Amino acid sequence: DQAIISVANFLATIILARNITPTELGVYGVGFVTLRLIRSVQEGLVVQPLNVFGAVMGEDDFRSYASSNLLIQLGLAICAALTVAIGGIVLTNLGNDTAGPALYALWLVFLTWQVQEFLRRVFYTRGMVPYALLNDTIANLTRLVLLLWWSGQGALSGAAGLNAIAWGSFVAIVPGMWQTRGIWTRKYDNLRGTLRRNWHFGRWLTGSAIANWVAIEFYPILTAGLVSFAAAGAYRALQNLVAPIHTILRAADTFFTPRAARIYHQLGDAALTRYLKLIYLVLGLPIAVLLGIATFFAEPLLNLLYGEVYLEYSNGILWMVVFYALLYAYMPLQSIFKATERSQPIFYANLAAIAAMFTIGTWAITRFDVYGTLAGQALNALIISLMLWGFWLRKREGGAEPAESPNA
């Protein structure tokens, strides 16, 4: 399932990079990163509470809880879509004819993608992974077909790349709702109570997810603002060489978090520590292979995928490799913190990284362009990794007991 998503993101970036200007690729890249911001809010308020609480619920309790979360998710999607639409119109009327239309183009993808992501996470929570695979296949095939069709008509742009994501998600929502028809019930939990419960669990997680987005994902937006959208496009082209690693880490977070929650509540810290070691072992080999390929074949890959447009940035791949290696160093551990309902360390670690970004990172971007972006991201990932492992080691030394079961 995650391979489908990874390949689609990889191919979409190639199709766009070969048919649009670096500036338009930067618009797409910034929009793609902004989509991850709303995913951060969705993670904290809806998805992770559903993953952790739903993983240990019986069938009837889960149906009621999931149905109330679906209504909350629809409300979140509508509010997010309205926010970017209004923001885009305002920016455009103020004369910003690049950022304004780019922001406005996000309204449809904010509306449809969130709902489709919610459905696939329901599949994961209940162990229905083949259904998630089918749903994502439908969404991403639709997306790629649209990109190829529009490229043949000479209608591709950064906004079109975002619209392809939106329409792919929309097409997948229909079979997704049909596949989950046995889950939804009119006897849903009280919405205020569900939101309060989610917020009680997810308030630190939401703050942590947004802080993590600012600390890690905001760099390309800073680059677009401080340098140019073309520089952000170059960043996106480089990132695409190692992007499958990000998808592997997302797969770990999606797949392992609910299982880690069950292990923690049923067996405690010792079993959870063994599980964490297993996660790192499972992920280590494919990530090492992908990083090695990107390191030793950066120039040939850039030339093969994009032609000569982005060859001058080939040296930047070394910083990108360091950055993704550091992501691997802390993201599985971050999933464990979420599974054990301890999100404060994630929040504090990302706050420290944000402080570094708006000082050292901003200086690096203005001084070294795209290379400053990459070095700043690597620094932030290093800070987060060191702080999270420090929290974990102190927790281990303290011999913390499992948190109270949500159903106790």
C-alpha cells in the first residue's frame, strides 16, 4: 500500500518536473508540503486517537466511536478548505499572483484528501489492509492518468498537480465508503464527548505534529519566501530521489502505532522495547539501500529523471541523505511515544528545532540557498533525534508503568 503511494508521488513529480518550470514545480512542492500541515492537525485530532483508542475497542464500541470521528473529520475538512480558499483569494487580491493562486488551489485537495486518508486509516486500525491497498490504488491511478492527460494537452501547472491529488482522492472516497459501510452507525458517540476525549489525548500530539511540520516541513516554504519558488522547485526535485524513505517511515507510523498501543496496554514496557527494536531492524535495510543509491548515483538519476535542469544541485543530495538518515533515527521512536499517549517530549523536541530553524536555519537559507535549506533540515532532525532519545532513556531508567487503558 505504501509502495503505491510512494511510486505515485515519485512519478507525479517526474511528470510535473519534465513539463513545467522550476517555479511551477516549486508551487506544487510548497502546496504538497502545506497539505502535510493539515495532515498534522488531522493526525492529532482524529487519526491518532482513532488508532490508539480504536485498536483496543470491541466492534460495537469502535463503530460508535469511528462514526462520531467521521463527522468530526468532515467538519475539519470543510473548515480547512474554506480557510485556504479565502486566504488564496485575499492574497491574490493583494497582488500576490504566485502564492495567492497556489493557496487557493489547495481548497479541493484539503476537502477530499483528508476524507480519503481518514478512510484508509480506519482500514489500518481494524486490520483491513487489503482494502486500503485497493483504495489507494484507485486514488493514485486516477491521479497519474489525469497528469498524463493534462500534460498531453499542455495544461500542466503546479496547481494542476495538486488538483490531480484532489480528484484522485474524490474518486476513491466512493468505494471507500462502500467498503466501510459495515462500520458506520447512526448510534454514534456524543460528538462533544468524542472531541473532548480526542483533544485530551491529542492536544499534545496535535501541537507536536504541527511543531514537527514547522521544524521539518516548513523549510521549503521558507526557501520559496526567502529565495524563490524556483529554489523550492529544486528542493522538491532533489527530495524526490529519496522520497520513498519518507513513505517507508509513514508506513511504520501508520502500521505500527496501533499495534504498539495494544502491546503497551497488554504487555507493558519490556515488550514495547522489543517491538521498537524490531521496527528499527525491519526498516534499516531498505532505508540504507535507498540512501546508498541516492548518494552514489545522484547525477545520473537527476539527468535521467529531469534532464539537465537540476544537475547543478546534485551536490545537495548528500545533505538530503543525512536528513533522511536522521529522520529514520527518531521517527519510529516518535511513533512509540504516540502509542503510549506521551506526546509532550515530541512537542518539546520540535520547539527546540523550530528555534534553530528561525535562527541558524534562516541564516543558512539566505546565505547558501537550497543547500542552506538542506543543512538546516538536517540540523533540526538531529536536534529532535537527540532530545527524543534522551527522553526515552530517562523514561527507561525511571521504569515507567503502562498508562491506564482507555476502556478501564
